[in-house]
Amino acid sequence: MSKGLKLTDILVTVVISVVFAIIYRLWGDVSNVVKLAGFQLDQLMYGVWFMAAVVAFLIIRKPGVALLAEIAAASGELIAGSQYGVEALTYGIAQGLGAELIFLLFAYRRFSVTAACLAGVASAIASLVFDAFKGYLLDLESWNLILYFVFRIIGSIFFTGLCSYGLVKALEATGVTQLVRPASQADFDALERKQ
């Protein structure tokens, strides 16, 4: 299987990102409603903003896809009128880099739920670094800061890891992902056995 991105890979990644850009734009409003409850509960939902990178990588399975997907989704969110403005794009770059780093550490050969969850956690850490630079985290009490970090990590494991993995598995069951993945040696071996 070729490791380089082909035009088809880029186009599929962008289509996935457009879908997530719309979700990201709408998710900001949902997050604002949950934020009203307090206790950092909105951080449990934060993992949705990292999903484009993981879903695209689990489908395309090539280097650079996670970063491209997250940047494209964040750009789409920005164009759609994100309440976060250009900050959505800067966060998207950092979050995409976080996910890409995990897939790189696995040499782009692990497509498991563990890899997806770790990519979500890495994206969460990247976003927390950006939050730290904004300076408002220092205003939080210790217990509230702990809730902030723990809830964001939990949300990233659930949404970015488990939900993304489940979504891709559901797509695989329909056969849709086979349209964008080249045939593997196992596929050819299976054909040989049937003859």
C-alpha cells in the first residue's frame, strides 16, 4: 500500500472534514448550553472537536491525514461562522498535530480503539496547552482546574476514541470504506482461496 497521499485520499479527507466542520460549528452552541450547568461539564463534550482527525485517519490510514482533516475541519468551522473565530483554526492545527503524533508513534500501522483513544488524549493535551497560554486557567481553583483537565481527557477518550472508532467500524460494516482503501495482500489471498 502506498504511504503517499493521492488526490482521492485528499478529496475523501476534505469531504469527511466538511461534515465535521458543520458538526463543530453546531457543537459550539451545544457546548454553550451545557456550560450553563457549571462544574466544567462542557469539558466532557470537548472531544467532539478532535474527531475529524481520528475518523479520517482510521478510514484513509495514511500519514498526514489526521493533520489535514483537523485543519480542514477547523477551516470549515471558521468559514461557517465559528463563535471562536481564527482561534478555531489555531486549535485545529495543534489538535491535528497531537493526533498525528500518536499515529506516527505507531508507525501508521495501528488502527485500534487504543490508538484512537490515545490520539484523542494527545489532541486534548494540545488544546490544553493553548488554553494555558490564554491565561484564564490560573484563575480557577485547584478542584475546578482538576475537573477541567480530567473531564476534557474523559471527553476525548469517549468521543474522539470510542465514538470515532465505533463510527468507522459501522462504516466498514457497510463496505463504504473499501471504496477508498486499496486492496491489501489479505484481500488478494482471499480471492486466491476462492478459486
